[in-house]
Amino acid sequence: MTDDLSDSSLDMFLEESGLMLGEFEQALLAMAEDSHDLETLNSAFRAAHNIKGTAGMFGFERVVEFTHEVEALLDRMRAGTQAIDQVAVQLLLECLDQIELLLEELSDASQIPFNRQRSQQLMLKLEALKGKDGNGAVAGPPSVAAEVPPAQAEWLLGIRFGPNNLRDGYDPRAFVRYLAQLGELLAVQALTGAVPALAQLDAESCQLGIMLRLRSAASRERIVQAFDFIADSCVLRLLPAPFELSALQQQMGEVEPDPQRLQTILRALGAWPEGSAAAMAATTESPATTVSGGASAANKDEDYLERLFEACHQAYAKPPQPAPAAASRQPDAPAKPKPAAAPAAPSASTARTTPARDKKSEESRYIRVPADKLDELISQIGELVIAVSSAQIVAEKHRISEFSEIAQRLDKLVEGARDHSLKLRMVPVGDTFARFKRIVYDVSRALGKEAELLISGGDTELDKSMVEQLMDPLTHLVRNALDHGLEAPEERLARGKAAGGQIRLDAHHDTGAIVIEISDDGRGLSRERILAKALERGLVTRDTGLSDEQVWNLIFLPGFSTAEQVTDLSGRGVGMDVVRRNIEALRGEVKLSSREGAGSTVQIRLPLTLAIIDGFLVEVAGSSFVLPLDGVEECIEAPELDGQSLAAANYFERRNSVMPLLCLRRHFKLDGPASRRSSVVVVRHGTQRVGLLVDRLHGEHQTVIKPLGRLFSRLHSISGSAILGSGSVALILDIPALLADASVRHVPATPSTRLASPSSHTKRHP
């Protein structure tokens, strides 16, 4: 590993590499499905090449060496001399995993011996695969004529770096090192004309240029690709030998504009055209030009150059700092080549940097912000919500109309800031879903099954923190669908199905929540088999009448499994209970539905965010509680009953239907003065509804969710807390848990005990 990597540059390198590895993996999986798609093959090659190039720029030689062999295999596939089959794709996926392990060496060097041995084994496999098809036979003539490898050619390359390249983490020496891997560096000269004296040197601003001669078999495009990362901020010119004076003056003059200094540098490089000294001299007035800082351009001041590179290295090793205003933009954009001059040596770099500039312009619309900074912003917005709530209470208490208007205006502004700040953490779930293509590919091959992953609703957005916590539950559910759900190909064919099964991942919004469904078209669940296992374990009795939903819920019990044998994937009874626990920790719920012979569907419902919610504030026995507003259906005035206490009832009649009733005073065993006029808040979760008996209604309230401490983490029916504007604490109620409690207490109603239907409605939500 090179010592040139600062912490910030290392993080940037690993992040970029992770994105490229993701692109590489998706391209390989697409190749496994369609081996004739040349664009997919080219995408895989570009991804591998970019990984190799980036690692080479930072001097990570082990990644460069290994990825070079992977790139060579992909290059043979492009040329048609290597068969594209499942054997080759599987080996490439193993190599992809190895590249990821090699990158992990940057943060954990303890794995280097194992990784080196693993790399050697895979490189032997790559060598053994050369020119063979999936059966080990030598591949026949390619369908596309193989491109003849280019002969060694000599190039003159000039580059003028942008002033912000050092601040962006790019070391000029890294580009020279990478070019050396493409061929043989015949000569290198630093262009120090724009560099001030060391006393005035800004070590964080790059004023350096480089001109070099390279002998390589690489194409022009391959050489220019080395500078893709800085294509929008540098001036790059490339000329093939033999070098002509007019081309040198036009192209290299844009890199080194001083004619006399350019002549001296070209002579030092050995690129000066023979017999053209008189022509060159005619274009200059001064026989010598002095480099700023007191060094002659003709004099190779190695000590000066070493000090210059040392200053660049020190700047590179620092964390990136904001650019000064004067150097915030590149002053000299690469000039377009003149059409009349040097027709034999057009500037390919100019044409190539145009799409790169478009790409960079698109990327400039986005900035990378650490997640902890977003979390801090959300926290500050939450405190602002509490402060505005306090201001509203003060305005109402003192009845100051002007202050009340200002408080209402602040409330609207804070609400807008809250919504926009929460959107900053929302990310599409499609990127998460795409990761499961590899899982489906690997697991289906291990099980000898054929499976296809279908994704829909990938643009649905969810809080980033929740997406990360969803990975483990979703991974388990997808593996379960492959192992338990889908049948073997011969079994599917016997049942009249296609040999290959389908697994679907779908995401969509529903009444203030996000719903994620994992479904398959496999064998489905067997009610009899599940009940038999439950009977065996003593979970149910033979006379227990259970609905289908209750039977399916048995699967979520700890240790419950219907697998006949233990495998690497399932059978130990560990997993589904953990899935439910993880989902409920996110204030969500998981449901399972199935039809035997047709497949199963697991539905996960989650809140959109875990930070701030719209709540509905109620009071019971002097204590404040918050209900998530999305779950509140309506509020009704409790009926006045003669000789019967509504607080003791377990149900009530609502528009000719019986609904469970839960008295929060009784449920939480609260002591306090009873209210003269109680209210019933009807809440729902999915298709279930329950009425909650409360003392007072305080209406809608923006709620900043504060997590409960470890001491209170296991409180039933409570999902969090909130600080009110008055400074008091309100508990946030867990509606699914309350529904479960109400369903246990609910008993069938009889005409003699049925309560009167309430008549007046104080609040209703559609």
C-alpha cells in the first residue's frame, strides 16, 4: 500500500471503488443471463479497467496485478477468442469478490497472506481458462474477427494539471506511475514555469505540468483513459511519433505556451524534430528564458524538482481544504484544435473530454455529505420543532396576537425545513434491491435451482438508516424463498410450471408507510405440515381453531422450523423470529400469506422515517401520550352510560359494528382524576382497528422521536418518547402492540351487553 494516501483520499478511493465494484457485479450478472449482449460485456470491461486504473493511480499494486488478469480475460471475450459461458462468469464473480478483499487490505492488513494465496489460485484458474469453453475444450474460431494487437508505438504526452487537483486528492506522480504500467517511459520533464518561488508557493494549489515520452502498445484511447478522473480540470495533449514541428507547436504549445521553454523541454525529451532548429528559432525572440524562482529552463535542477514534489506530497497528505476564490475555477479550458493545422495528428483528447465534461457537469449537481452530519441536522431541526412548540404555548398563555402570528409563521417555516431535511436522508430502495441479484445467482446455483429476480418500485424512497438495517432481514427472506419456496426444476416441470422460478421484490407507498413485499411462485406453505410441527412441539392442541394467518404466524416463533434436514442455508430454526424482531425494532410489522402450490408473500410495513413524525396528542390521567397521526382514523365522543362504566368495557358499537375497546387508563394502570367527558380515538394498523379510551384530546402535534434508554427498551406498547413544548415528556404509543392487546381482551358481544353507538364526532381522518 502506498504512503501517499491520506485518510480523506483513502475514503474517497474506497467509496469510488465500491461503486465500480457494484457496476462490475451487475454487468457480470447480466452476462450470466445474456451472453450475447456486447454492451454488457463492454460495461464489465470498463468497470474492471476503471478499478485497475484507480488502484494504479494510488499505487495499490496487488489490486492492479490481479485486476489486470481479470481485464485480460474480458478483453479476450470482447475479441471473440474466449467463450462467454457460466464457467467463465462464475470465475469472474469469484475474482470480483477477491478484488473486494484486496481493497479491504487498505484498512486491515492482517488478511494480506491469505489474500495473496487466494489471488494466486484464482490467477491460475484464469490462465487455465484461457481459450477454453465451459467443457474444457479449446474454443473455436471467434464469431467476430479478433483485433490484431497493436505494435509498440511512441507517444509524446503533455498535461497541465488544474489548480484544484491537489485539493481534490489527485497526486500528479500517480498518473506518471500508471502510465509506466502501460509501457516504457523514455523521458519525463516537469513543467515548472508557472510554479512560483518556494517562499510564495501555495502548497495546496497545483501549478505543475508534465511532458513525457512513452513507448507502449496501448491505444490512444487507453492512454487518455488514465486521466478520466481529472478530464474536466486539466489540459491534455497526445501526439504520436514521428513528431512534426507544426503539431508540436500547436498541441504542446497549449501545455507549455513559452516557445523557448518548449524548445528546451522537447530537446531534453528527445522529441525535437531534426533540421527544424532554424524554423523554431524564427518564432522566438529571446535565446533563453528563465524559470520563475531563479532556475534556468535548460538546467535540470533535480534538487528543485525534488523539493517541488515534496511540497506537493505534503499538500496531498493534508485533508482537502476549501479552494480560494481566485482558484475556484480552471482559468484555461482546453482549446479546440485548429482545423487547418496538423491533419495527421488530431487531438483525440479534446473530443474525448467532451462527454467526460458532460458527465462531470451532471455529477457536480450532487455533493457527498457524511451521514452523521445529516443526523446532526435532523437533530437540530428536532430541537427547533420543540422550541417553536414552546413559543406557541407562551403565545397562547399571554394572548399576544402579534407573538401568536409570528409563532404560527415560524411553525410553518420549521415544518418546511423539517420536511426538506428529512428528504435529504431518503434514498431509493432500488440500489438495495439490486444487491440481491448476486444472492439469487449464488444461492440458486448452490441449490441446483433456476431462479429469476424481478424488481419493481425501485424508485420508492426510504430513510437511509432504515435501508441499512433492512439488509439482514431481506437477505434472510430472499434466501428462504430460494431454499423453501422454489421447487427444483424437475419438480416444477412435473407440476406444470416453468423450470425456472421467480422471486419478486416490490416496494410502494401506502397510507404514510412504505410496503416491501418479497414473493415467490414456488410450492407455498403447507398448513397441515406447520400444524403438525406445532403439535409436536406443544404449541397448539388438536382442538385449537386457528385461521390461516395465525398458522402462518407460527413460523415466526423462536426455533420453529419445518425443514427436514439442516443445511448451510436453513433448518436450524433461527431466522424468522429475528426477522420479525428486527422489523418491529424499526416500528414496522411483517405479515405472511401463502397459497399451497402457488407461492408465498412476505409483506413488510415500515414508517417513512425514524426521526420526526406527525403525531396526535392525547391525555390520560394527567399523562401525555402521542399516537402516530397516520394511524389515527377518527375521534369520537364517548357515550354516557347509565349503570355501566365504559372504562370496564372491552368493546363498543360503532356504526352497527362491534369494535374492540382499550382503556389506556386501565391498560397502563394509571391513577389520576377521571375526566367528565372522555373520548375514543379509533386507530388502525393495516386492516385492524381498535378504539382507545382517553381523557382529553390535544390535537395534532409535530413529534420529535427520542429513543428510550436501555432500561426502558422492553416496555410493551411504547415505541419512544417526545419532549413537549412545555418541557414535559410524552410517550409515543405502539399501535400494533395496542391492537394485539385489544384482540386478546376482546370477547364476542351479545345484544344485552352491547354499548350504545356514539353519536357525535369531534374529529375524523379519511
